[in-house]
Amino acid sequence: MLLTSASRLAIIDVQAKLLAAVHDHERVLQRCRVLAEAARVLSVPAVATEQNPAGIGPTVETLAELVPVRYGKTTFSSAEDPAFLAWAQSGGTVVLCGTEAHICVLQTALGLRAKGIEVSMVADATGSRDPANKDAALARAARHGVDVVTAEMVLFEWLGRYDRPEFKQLLPLIKALG
């Protein structure tokens, strides 16, 4: 069960140059944004990573405004970045979303699991250029102990109950998930 008190959100490499090539990229971006907004409302720590930001560019603006803490990286796995790893090790399950599912998101998930960190990978908030690569990444992640979830599952688990004051605030985001 994902609890707000024991979760952290990591948005992996949602950069305009990468995102444009991702299958169903608008849906991936929308779900990443919903997760980032929910994390903000529910006080879940959130960061974004950027693969080669000098060459590829920064996190897309609509996410950057919600997630001001970002880690630039040269490795595909964010778990190899000391600053990101320290953040991930500071407690709770790391909830991963972003691009590409079969490269940076998967390698981050596997790297964190190898270090004993619990990881959830948000299936509908991750993407790859080829859907077959995404499917293979989700299956491989699950085989390695990564919990594969959806954005709606994350939101309802973070909320835990409908009579929280934040429920009404997040209801439009939940409805936007379809």
C-alpha cells in the first residue's frame, strides 16, 4: 500500500525533445502532471531527473513548475546519481513515472531495487517510443520486485479515504484520468 507518509515521487526524464518521440506522449505527460499535482497537495516529496539537460533540455515547463527539485544526470539509471540516490534512500517507496520506460525508468527501478529500496512503477504514466518496449519494461520490472501500478491506484492509495479535505481538491485530477 502506498502511503503519503512513506512515498516519494520521481519523474524521470520528461523533457520536450524526448517526450515528442514517445508513443501516446500527451497521455504520459498528463498522468505525470496529475501525479505531481497530487504529490504537491498531499506533501509527498517529488523530484524530476533530466538526462543530459544541456543537450536535451530541461523538464517540460508544466511539470517543472510543480517539481522544482531536479537532478541532471549522465547515466541512464538515476540510482547511479549520488544526489538522487540520497534522496531516494531518505525513506519510503519511490514511485516512478516518465520516459523512456525501457531505458531510464527501468534502469532506475532495477538500480533502486538492487539497493533495497521499494519501488512502484506507474504503468500509465510511463512511455516509450515503441509500446512493445514499454510492455517488456513493465514485465521485467515486475519480475524484479517492482510494484506495477496506475496513476489512479497511486492517488487513491495516497488519499486512503474519501473524507479527507484533499479528496475534493484532487477529485478533478481523478476525473481527468478517465
